[in-house]
Amino acid sequence: MKSGLLPGLAVLNPGGRDPDQSYQAGTGLPDPSVHAPVNYHAYAACTGGGFYRTPRRAAAHRNVLLLLRDDLRAAQGAFRVLKASGCFVAIAFKEAGMHQVAAQLRRVSAVTRFRALAAEADLCLASTPELVTLYQAVSRRVAEVPTPYPIDLSEWDFAQPLDQRQGIFIGTREFDVPTRNHLLVLLAAKSLAAPLTVIAGAKDAATLAAIGLPPEQIRVLRPLPYPVYLQRMAAHRLVLQFDQSTVPGQVAGDALLCGLPTAGGNGATERIILPELNGYGRDFRTLLECARRLLDENDFYQRQVRRMKELAAAHLSFQVVRARLAHCFPGVCG
């Protein structure tokens, strides 16, 4: 391991679209012009590292998390550059839902490249429990660390007073991904007789109209910059989703930044902070009843929010996850 390398974790998405972003001076205020410190950017942000598109920039750091995407040839090339620079290199799938991983590994060449990378990598980093099982099949160097959220930074607290929260925010927005169950959750939410908000593009207008929700019950928003999206979400009483994609769980993480409980979803975040409300092992009728209780029972609602915040502080804060990463990466926090 070479000396003089930067201590914060570099996250490398070789050839990706997100521009380079440094967190050495801190996370910063919510800004629609830059990527928020969530998802894989959060690993870099909580350690004072950086997010990069090229291995040359990432190689300035002692520790690098290399994201796997597309056909993995770019990842293999980046891996060689990083190891030649003396970096400790971990790998992780950029799209971590099991349906997404399965799609990425559908070709024999991709499986071969993945196995080769896993065999040589210093670590396989799993953002979900399901990925632990996959990585353990190809490597003995595996760690599970959920994606953190900046709940310990006051500037990322979007919560509004309880008396200013109204209605349901639908957390998913993809009609064409079967495991999101987006159509089902919209149809089921009709029975709750509460105002609904959904994010949808122009291409979804016909499908939304076919669902038959009364115009006075549903409000449709176009995709928004992340801070504005959180402001809109925070005006609701809860978030509802039927997603069964076993993803890291950004919907519940977004809601957490707004102080809102999420009913449904079986992502890693939901399973950590919402033990009575997540969709892991629960049918949709049960989740709909959870949403109904969150709407109608203030004591139940406030108890769920308190528990959510306690569990998030114990498992998902920047401080806690930074400490976990420090056990995985040598000298990652200086």
C-alpha cells in the first residue's frame, strides 16, 4: 500500500454519467446541481472521500469502491489501474436489486468477468443481505454495509410538523418493472380514500388515466430535482409502495430524510428501520392495513416514526456507517 494517498473512500463508476464530486470539504447543503449524498455517493460522502468516473482520479485515494455495471470490461480495466497504483479495491454492483444483478449477469462473459473480479478484489461490499449470499459464492472477503443517510446532518432534515402532513406519497414510479408493483399499489391505494401524489412522466399519462383514480384524489408530479422532490414528499403523512425488488431501499431512505414512515417495500433500508411496516414476508393486504393505521391512528403513527428514527440513528447515520467502513477499509477515515 503506497503512502500519501487520500484517506477518504473513493467510489468509482467507470465511464458513468455522474460527474466527479469531492467530499473532502464536507457533504454540503442540498443543491439540485449536484448529486445528493445518497446511494453509493453516500459511502464517499460519509468518509470525506469522492465519487469519480475515471480510475486515474480515484487512484489518488488509498481505498476505492469499484462499481460494476454494463459488461464489466470497463471495471476490469479500472481494477488493473487501481491495483497498479497501490489501492485497496472493493467491488459492488451499482444496480443492486436481484433482478438487476440477474440481468447484468445474463451473459456467460459477464459471469466470467464477475468471478475474476471477485477473486482478485480485496473485498466484495454488499449493500443488501441478498448480495452477501451471491458474493460469498465467489469470494471469502465479503462485508455487508447498508447505504447510509445524512440524518445526523441538520441541513438534510426535511421533516415538517405533523399537522402539516397530509395524504399519501406513492414511492415507486416504474410501470415497466414488474417487481415494483407500481400499478398494483396505485389501484390498491384507491380504497384508502386519501389524497395521493405520484411522480410520473408524460409517457405514463394514459396508464394513470386507465387506473380510474378520481381526479380529486390524485396529484401527478413530473420528475423533480432531488431537494425539491424531498420537499414535496415531506408534505405527506406517509409513503406507500409494494416494491419487491430487494434493493438497497432509497424510497424508504428518502422518506427517512422527511421524517416519514414507509409502508411496504422489502429493501435493505426498510428491513432495518421499519420492522413492523416493511414488505418482507407481508402480503399486500397487510401493508394496505398498515397504511390505513398510519393515516388514522396518531399513536400508532408517532410510535412508528420514533422507532424508525431510533433504528436509523443506530444503523444508517453517516457516523455509524463511517465506523463500519473503517473496519472494512484500511485507514479509510485517516
